[in-house]
Amino acid sequence: MTWWKRPAFKNLDGIICDGSIRSGKTVSMSVGFIMWAMTRFDGEVFGICGKTIESLRRNVVTQLPNWLEGIVTIKERRNENKLVVTVNGRSNIFYLFGGRDESSYALIQGITLAGVLFDEVALMPRSFVEQALARCSVTGSTFWFNCNPGGPGHWFYKEWVQKNVEKNVLYLHFTMEDNYSLSNTTRQRYERLYSGVFYDRYVRGLWVVAAGLVFPMFDRQHHTFTDATAPQSGEWFISIDYGIQNPFSAGLWCVSGGVAYRMAEYYHDGRASGQRTDEEHADAVIALAGKRFIKRFVIDPSATSFIACMRRRGLAQRIQPANNDVIPGIANVAAVLKQNRLRVHENCKDFIREAGLYSWDSKATEDKPIKQNDHAMDDTRYFVRTIFRKILPAIDRPPVGVKGATL
């Protein structure tokens, strides 16, 4: 939080903090950034960046008044996406920016900044980050980066983490042991939550390659169930990955006792068995539902014609476009499999087949699964990312706050 006060670091241009989840990076960086700005400047403008404004508000903005309670006064002007922070007669403005995709760089053009904080910089496109850095032209401005690791081919790892000395920035690696608010029990729970590449990245905090099967933790003997062990009651959902020539996959889910059961599925390969119309697919989905009340139909957001077809059947209020964040969604599915909170009926042959084939693309420069054997996997990801993780918030819990810093 106060690295910028130390004589050894006074001439550095910024700081990078990477490492495991729940290690205190966001708390340390957010509090440190505000304290640095309010100590060094008055009447200046700063940037706080996240992948989206919504995630930035959830992870940082709503927590800041607690983290800095009694130290500074923070007023949010939500309609302007900015914070006004005051202390001891000083006042600075902090604008919020979302770096969702390559077009986001235009959002930050034209502004002059005295410093910028990137929360989860590895999730932002390079063009957006570099545009924000170019806006830091005020004397004494610094760059603040934090992130969980990605693959070793990620542009931020290659250009900043590996070149931190050349870039004249301080590099700190965090582990869960650095977060003193985590008990041993909580830390061990997170260690049990992940496996494979996600364990190496989220728990060990390493920049490692995603290789091999996407879901190596799936065990047919362990994760499947029969009619004899199926739940007798619960809430019902259907998740849909739309395809015309590519396979159309729909999964029928029952959530009972904190476990998601894939009870049945509809899977049609247009290339192998002939194309079907949206109406025919809708008939099959309705047949999959049977007489059950389906709370939500979670549908591939790009399937606009099929969504319109389902709406014409009077289902508009129960249709929910899927959250299509691929890598976070895969991590969520891996977590619930590791926790044994996702079970699959033995008759869901296409899910079982794809789970044994779905693999990472070893030739890609960034994390990317091979676009084969992925349709039941995609509809499962839609369901877990959009619905099930909200039922089980421990899968994606916001960081724990701290109080007691002084300016």
C-alpha cells in the first residue's frame, strides 16, 4: 500500500501485483492507489479500470468506503462513472473505465490522467491498456497493475511481468499466505476447489500453459448417476447451445441440495443427421422439459432466431441469454466438478463423450479450447456460469476487505 513512500522505489514508474486469487491484491492496490493519489496530488484526474464498469463497481468501488473508512471521503457520481475523493482540503477525481474489448480504447481517448489503476489487467485488451497508459502525462504519474495469471504467451506477461526491470516498475508476487484475513480452513477450501491449470494459476499464482483435457477432473464413475440415485425434487433449468449445421445441444438440469444434476439432454448434429428448423429444435426442447416447470431457459446469446422462436411460444419471461465468458465459465465448471456439485445421468451420452475429448488448443497464443466436441460442454458452461454459480457464491466470491490504513 505504501511502496511509493520508500526511498528505494521513489523513481519507479509503477507497480505490478500478480498471483493467486484471494491473496489481497485488489485490497492492497486499491487502497494504495487512492492513498498515493491523495498524498501526492490535488485537483487532478485519475483512471480506475476493470474489464467492465459493473465488475469494477462490484470488486472495487463498492468496497472502497469500507476499506478507507475514516481516512478519506468518497462520493460516487454514478451517472458520470466517477468518484470524487477528498481529504484534508484536497480533492481529486477518479473516472471508471471498462476495458471489455478492442473497441474500448476509444473510451479513454482525449483525457489527461495523473495515474491509472488496472484491476485484473490480464482480462483487458492491449489496445485499451496502452491507450490508458498514454494518457498519463502529468508529472509524477504512475501505473498500477494487478491480475491473476494467464498463460505464458499472454501479452501482459511477456511485455510487463517479464520486462518489469526494463519498464521501471516494481513487481510483487502474491500468494494466499499474504492475505492475513484468510483462515487456514478458508485457504484449504480454495485449494480443494481447483485442479489442473486453474489450480496452478488461481492457487499457486503461476503463468502456465493450458494443455490437455479441459476437464481432466471429470470421472465417469464418480460424476454419473442412475435413476435410482436421481433427485426427487428441485428447481429445473434448460441450457442450450444453438447450432444449425453444428450440433444443437440442450441439457435438462435439476438443482437439488446444492448439486446440479444433468437429468437428460437433447443433441442433434446437423451435418451427421440433417438440418432441423428452429421450430423443430423448439419442439425437442419442449419435449425435453416434459411437464416440469422450467424456471429459466439459458440460451446461447447469439441464437437470435431461436430465441425469437421460443418467445413466440410464450416463454419470453423465462428466457435468459447465457453469460458467454469462456475461460471464467470453464473455470466455474471445473470448480463444481472438483467439488462434486455437478452430476450427470448415465444416459447423457453426448456430455460424457465430449467431456473425454474436449481439449485445450496447444497451438494458440492465448487460452482457447479446440472448437470440437464442445457443444454439450458449452451448454453446461452457460448453465453453470449464468445460473449455478449464483446459487453457490463461493465459486466466485468477492475479495475480503480490510480496515485500518492511515494516510
